[in-house]
Amino acid sequence: MWFMLDKGEEPYVIVKKVRATLITRGALALFPHIGHAFERIAERNMRRERSVVSIARKKDEKEARLAADARDAELVIDSSLIGGWRYEDKEVLVDNSFKRHLFAIYNRASR
């Protein structure tokens, strides 16, 4: 489906083709699952196209933007981070979060 979209086909045409193929193969029950999988793929691809700074608390924003040199990046408050920040830009990830540092300490200690 994603490749068909990249080629410029209209979404409703793509859905009709996929549905027809599933009916032909007797697998129409997969149709909702395909939609959910496509949604996850589309979300992942959209994330690749933007710059995001993730922080644990709003007060960490200034420090994170300066350290990551990410003045124009979208800001996301991530409750799974304990502190620090993460910067994602296309294929680049800079992780300076406390969570990553704690995992590193744990992994070294468990060897």
C-alpha cells in the first residue's frame, strides 16, 4: 500500500484493490489488521520527516534545545524519561536521557 501511495495512486483506489485481493484469496478477515499495520508504518515514516526533542519535564526544554542544537525541533514531553533529553532528526538519534544512562549502568553491572 505504501509503495502504491508513493507512485501517486489515490488512497480509495488502493483500498479497493487491497480489499478485492483479500476477497479473491478468502482473507477478508485480515483487512482491519492491514489498516492498523499501515497506520503504524505511516506514523513511523512521518516521524522520520521531522525533528523532535523529547524531554522529561518542561523546565528541561532550554537546556535540551541548546545541547542538541535543535531550536526549531518539535517539543515532546515524554513521561517515560526520568530526566535529560532525546533528539531525533530523520535517521539520527542523540539520546542523553537519564533512562539511557541508567540502562548502561545496569548492563555493565549485570555482566
